[in-house]
Amino acid sequence: MSAPVASAAERFITSFIARDWQVMRALLSKDCVWSMPGTGRLSGDAEGSDAVIARARFITGDGLHTELLHALTGASGSAVILRNTAAVGDRTLDEHLATVVTSLHDRIVRIDTYLSDVAGKDRFFG
């Protein structure tokens, strides 16, 4: 894929970290899908830009800190490697993840997240 795909992935994560939902919405296609592993509240597919933004708002609602570690570009897509940490009461989260972003015509059409601790994510977010 070309450089704009990597740029879209980085801008998506930058908007997520900044909690800038207006910028995020401008990056997403209306039928964007965000997949997340596990069996908890955040698991499965968020379908449509409204659902993707609702998921992002929910994830960032408990004081989540996201650190962008690497941005990667491949022949057929791009990814960002992140570290998420949070602590709320006796609940803690410390995970590494890869988020793979697929774009079409400069809009994000699919986001696939891969986690180092799926069970920890399910416990933290319920």
C-alpha cells in the first residue's frame, strides 16, 4: 500500500490518543468495521463509524493511556504497535497491541486489533 495508508493509521491513533472524535470521524468510512478479540463488552465487531467512535470513547473513558510505539507499513496495509495502561481502583490494564488499518480511497474501512492480554482487556472493561 502507499504512504497515505500508513498516514491514516497514525492519524487514527493520534485522534484516539487526543480523544478528537471529529478528526476520527473524518478518517472513517461510514461502514467502517473495528474487530476486537475476546468475550467481553468490547469484543466482536463495531460496525459503522458511529459504533467505532462509541467504542473509542468507551475505551478512553477510564483514564486509558495509549503510547504509540511503532508505525508499520506493509505491501497490503499498515499497522501501529501500541501500549495501553490504565488503573481504576483495583482494576489495572497493561497490554501491548497491534492495530491493523485498511483504507480505501483515503478512508478507513477496517480496523483489526490484536492484543497481548485478551483476558486482561475483558476483565478491565467488563
